[in-house]
Amino acid sequence: MQNNVRILFFASLREAVGFSEMHFPLTEPCSAKELQIAITKLDKLDKADIANRDLLVAINQQLASWDSQVTPGDEIAFFPPVTGG
Amino acid sequence: MQNNVRILFFASLREAVGFSEMHFPLTEPCSAKELQIAITKLDKLDKADIANRDLLVAINQQLASWDSQVTPGDEIAFFPPVTGG
Amino acid sequence: MELSNPNCQLNCIVQFDDFDIATEYAKLQLTPHCGAVVLFSGLVRQQFDGCLQGLELEHYPGMTELAMLKIAKQASLKFEIGAITAIHRVGILLPHDQIVLVGVAAPHRKDAFAACEFMMDFLKNEVPIWKKSHFYHQGSSQSAWVETKQSDVNAKDRWHGKITR
Amino acid sequence: MELSNPNCQLNCIVQFDDFDIATEYAKLQLTPHCGAVVLFSGLVRQQFDGCLQGLELEHYPGMTELAMLKIAKQASLKFEIGAITAIHRVGILLPHDQIVLVGVAAPHRKDAFAACEFMMDFLKNEVPIWKKSHFYHQGSSQSAWVETKQSDVNAKDRWHGKITR
């Protein structure tokens, strides 16, 4: 059984974080919001100010709400509002 | 000074009339409706049943209302609702 | 003579020949300050259970061009756009043939879409062109003038009261 | 997995390469029973008083394609259409370059216009692509991430409550 999640950052958030991908230990399901709060406390994400950004979240490549459930093994992406088209 | 108008017919009306163009004597201004009624009485337009058709009228190549004024020398066209596009 | 926006390029043509959408698009693409191009192409749709042989398009030479240009001028005043191209074919057309092209270049997509739809809604109701269908029915060739659709009248009427002339 | 209309051909692509609008149009033109094709092309618009050097487009590989297909499936259920083509470019693009193409073939123009606009309104809000502007300012090269426009959010929101999922 998997015991972590893969976390991706894009665009201005990726630049603020300084890297595009990390793994984070997770053994129990939690909400996307709880995961966001948990990683905000990491030293290496200190300067990215994740808590105070207007972000979207995707779980397994689908846009999700902040109370959606994250399960160990999932791919989670945090990113700013999109500007394609 | 001119003493007639050029009258054009298009599409199903042209087919009903049997020709596409005629001249009609006109020495005084009248309304488009009055002109329509006048030509309806012509023997050669008898079968076209102009009075009972759903027609549009253009005066000098501009869509016009039935009370618009027709002046000697004008080009008048009668035709069914358009179906281009 | 109707007013138009002098900063909007207007190009209205009636022709027997086919048109090339790529050529018209390439011109629109170079319109200054434009980020959006919307193209509408109207095609001869197969009908009569596949028995349509073709469409014959009759028009009023002279007035057709004036009527198209009048609509394009109205669009240039009503929307923020940089160029309009409108080409309408006449003559005999076969199934899948191109009938009409309207292309609009604009800074933003909302105006490009709206102007293109406005052009088509008025072309359908105010330009002196008539279609006659030629088709097979029970073994013989027949023809019938296309009837006006109420949906086309309604499509035009929804713009009323909003038109800048 | 979202439902879609099995009679509607869906073709969604993300690519670095440029696309050819004539090639995509030629495919749409052959869609059975279709009388209307609407194409939208989004271009890199000159900005910053002519000092834009280019746009850099970043995306989320994998999710981008899924998100585009999801919107196309919704459109295929919501409108009476026969085919949708959506191509979005990523990478470095220069002024006047093509960014995105959405093409829709439908029996009638109303659905073709509506589906094309629906696709664009949702592409702008729900597909993970981000633009960064590179421009000259006071003699030096600078860059800035493009901000979301409220008008794009509003354009999407007007469809809410009408969406068949």
C-alpha cells in the first residue's frame, strides 16, 4: 500500500516554490484543504506563501474542490487560476 | 423628366410572372403599395396573383416599407422573403 | 449612405466561384491588434433523404453587394472589431459545397463571435438571395424554392433595439 | 468518465507545433448532415505598446488533454453538433502566432456558434494552461504571468444551470 502522495506545482506557484514536484507522506485520507495546510508548514515551502494565494487544486488530473478527499497514492496539483485559450 | 419606373421580379415571383423586368408608366410619385396594386391589375400579370403573395419591396436597391414613396425614374423590385446565407 | 467604423476593414463580395477559407483567414490574421478570428462557413447540407442534387442560388445583382455592405457597416459600429470579410456564392452548388463565408477579426473573442453571428442573422433576412432545391423524388427530378424559416426571422429579431445605425 | 454523444466526433490535441486551419476545416466540412462550420482562432495579440516579445505557455501534461476532452464531451451533449476539433499550442509563441483553434460542424449555425463559444469559455477557465508575457520595458526584457480576467469568468458563468453533464 502506498504511503505518500505526489504533489505538482505549476506556473507562478512553481516559480515561488522553486521546484515543480515533490512527494509528501500520507497514510490516511484527508481533504485537499488539509493537505494544503500541511505542506504550507514545510520549511522548504516557507517562502511560497501557499496559504495566502488564490489557488486551484486538481486530484488525479481532475479539478477538485478543497473538501475533496485525497487518498495515499493520489497525484495532487496546486496551481493559480488558468489563463489558456 | 422620366415618366416611368423600372420594375424587377425575382425567384418564385419571377417564375409566376414569367419575366424578370418591365417598365411601368408613372408621372406622379406614389407609395410602393399603390404601385403594387396598380400592376396587379395588368393583364400580363394576371396569373401571378401579386396581391396575395407575401412579398418584400426594394426601391433603388434598398429594402423599403410599403408606404415608402416611389418616384418616376426609380428602380422597384418585388420579391419573396429572401433565403440566402 | 450608412456610416461605418473607418478603423474596420470591410470586404463584401458576391461571386460564382468557390472561395478559399485559408486565403481569407490569412488576411484576417494580420489585422492589427486582433487576438481573435471567428469564421463561419455555410455548406450545402444533404437533405431529402440524401436525394438533394444541388442548390440554385439567384440574386439581385447590385443590391446584393449593397445589402451585404450595409450589414457589415452596422456590425463595424456595433462591435469592437478590426475586419469583416463576407463572401456569398450564387449559381449552382452541390452537396457539401461552400455557400457563404463570414470572417471577423477582433481584439477579443466576444466581439468576434457576436459580430459574425450578427452578420449571418442579417444576411439570412436582408440580402436578396434565394435558394431553389433540385432533388430526386420517386424517380424524377423536381425542384422547389426554399421557404423562409421562422427561426431565421427570430434570430434577426433578437438583435432589435440593440443596433447602432 | 464523462458521457458524450457517440454521433459527435471529438478531436482534442495539445501540441508545440503550429496547426493549419485549412486542414482542420477540410475535415470538418465532410461531417455528415452538417450545413455550418464555425472556427475560432486565438492569436497572440500585440500588447505593451508594441513591446510584447512573445508568450510562453506552460501546461499540465496529461490533465490538459483530459480537461479539453471533458469540455468537448459536455458540448456534444448540450448542442446538436457533428464534430468538434480543439487544438491548443504550448511553448513559446510570437505576436500574431496561432494559440488555439476550436472548430465545430453542425447541421445548423445556431448550435455551431454556441458550441464553439461554449468550448472557448470553458477552455479559458478549466484547462490547466498558463501564459507568461515576455516584453521590453524601459530598455530591458521583463516577464509577467498573465492575470485571469473577470470577463472570462463571467463568460463561463453565463452557461451555468444550462449544462447537460
